[in-house]
Amino acid sequence: MTPADQHDDRALPEAQRVWARLRTVFGAPRSRRRVLEQRPGSTPFAKGRDPLSVSSVLDGVTDQLGWRTPLARTDLAAAWRSIAGAETAKHATVEGYADGVLLIRCDSTAWATQLSLMRSQISERIARDFPDAGVDSLRFLGPNTPSWNHGPRTVQGRGPRDTYG
């Protein structure tokens, strides 16, 4: 700025002087039209401007965030009735998943044995319908038994079996 320009700037209000100073330091702001013209594919009906389906967007998001396996496991648990059959599903439920093993809790040891005999059929159906679940093997658990281990210290042995009568 020349001394004559500085003399003229003093006659301007403070806001205009600040604006003029910012324009000299940072340059003049570009107009919106110029910014839009520089972006590729910003014209209507240009290639890549078609709307995407919701399913393709959600598939992309689940892949990016690593949700595909947990969602497949959830779908598997929800579809257990169709995988195992209606009668079998009344007596066996999916309890969880640990290190590639699908844990299935049965009402009785007889049902656990029966499902063990059906292991290959169930595994084949899971591998076919839910390949993203990552199920390597199945484990059939019997009914929950009471635990006599209460507290931090326990004693080895049979437990209080003679107190019932």
C-alpha cells in the first residue's frame, strides 16, 4: 500500500478497513459460480450423479466399518428356527459365539446328543446361508447345572450332595 492509499483508508469506517486488509492478505474471495465450475461432474444428469439404492449404501457402510460378520451372526441367531427346524428350536437356542464356535444351549442332554448327530447338516446349512458369520464349528451344551463355587475360595470335592436328605 502506498502512503496515499493508507490516507484514503483512514476515511473509511473500521469494518471496511478490516475487510480491505483481509482482502489484501488473503486475496479476494472466489465467487460460488467459479467454485462450481471447477468441480467435475457437477452438472445435472452427469455421469456418477444417479442416486444410489439404500441397500447398496448400507452394504458399503457395513463393509467399511467391519460390521458384516457381527450382522451375519445376528441374522444367524434370528434364523435359528428355520435352520434347525421348529421342533428342535423349541429345545435348543443359540447362546453365543466364541472363537469361531457357535454355542447352542439345549434343554436336556438328550437334545444335545440329538443335535450332535445332526451337526453336519446344521453346519452345512449355516455355511451355505450365512458364510459371513465365520462359524467354524458347533458346540452343543446341556442344561445349566448349579454351581457350588461361591466366593473367592473354594474347596475341591463333591460338594454338598449329602445335605438333601
